[in-house]
Amino acid sequence: MLRRQALSLEWVGDLINTSINYLFSRFEMFFGFSPILNAPRPSVILQMVGGWNFRCHHLTAKYRQELSASYRLTIGSLSTPEQHRLAELAALQTVHTRLVGIHVRRGDYLDWMGGRYFYDDAVYQRIIQEIRDCFAAEGMQCIVAVCTNDTISSYLGQDYSTGGSWVFDQLLLQSCDLIVGPPSTFSLWASYVSSTPYIHIENATQSFNLSSAQICPG
């Protein structure tokens, strides 16, 4: 049912897109200028785009500041207890103490891409220990906060587990000094909005390497 509705909406969108392009092209052919820019142009194409698979990285990079300002979540979106928990975690961050957010993506990842990025607890336990060892070698401590869209069956070596809303998890990741987890738009968005470095775990045997951290450009 939902698939038929989606296909129907896609067909309507294509029809609207084609109709608008036709009207604007006929207008410009008759009057000799674009009704959009109000200036002479050899041709005009208005393309309506959208959908999960649409990407335009150079524009999201170019307008990063504007997009971040428009879509950034605020602490006012959290409940009072969640606001207090976020403030408590932020207070732990110092020059020598880093807050690391671990995104344990489960749920739909059991089936997505054949479960390629659905890692068991042992993988996260190893990664968290490697993170601690890496920061210790730099003379720093780290507070590890785990957020997930599923339940955690065992202790992973974390200092804190969220168990809150997705809004809280997103704001927590944005508040961290580093984000670590499997490839996911959830962690990418947190990096993009807050300029927080992230490291994606591409496979279950990957070792933690701090030098691979990067900020999502768009």
C-alpha cells in the first residue's frame, strides 16, 4: 500500500516537473526572457529534485552555515532531565578530558545491506578500549558515551549510556569531541552541523585510528 502511494506521488511529482519546465520554456520562447530571472537567457530549465538518494554535495558544502543554522536542533527540544544530563556530560570536558560519542546503530541495520554494519557487542568493546588506549597515549582521558536505537545487551566499556530520545542522542553527538560508529547519516549529520570530527567503522575488524577522523563537509 505504502509503495503504491510512494509511486503515485513520484508520478505526480514528475508530471508537475515536466509541466513547469514546458510552461517556462514556452514563455521564454515567446517573450525572449526568463520569467524567473527576468533577464534574457538562451534557455531555462527548472528541475524539481528530491528523494532519499538525491545528493548535491557541493551545494551542502557551500551553504553549510545557512543549512546548519536552519536545521540545528536546540536544547529547548529536550525534556528538563535530558537538558540536565547533557549539561552534566558537557561539564566533564576539559583540556585533558575528551567526550567521545559511540553510535551503536542496530535496529534496521540488522537487514540493511545484508547486516554489513550490524556489529556485535565485542566489536564495540574492542573499539572503546582502543579509543581509551589511544587517548591515554596522548596523555588524555576520555569519557565514552554510548547512544543507540536499540537495547545494549552487555557492558561495552562505556561511562554513560543515553537511553533517551533520538533528539537527545543527536544533540549529545553534536556536543562530543569525537563521534565513532558505523556509516550512518545520523552521525554524519551530527558532524556536519557541529563540525565535530567523526570516524566510521567500515568493517568489524577495523582498528581505531585517530588520524582518520574528519568533519563531514556536506
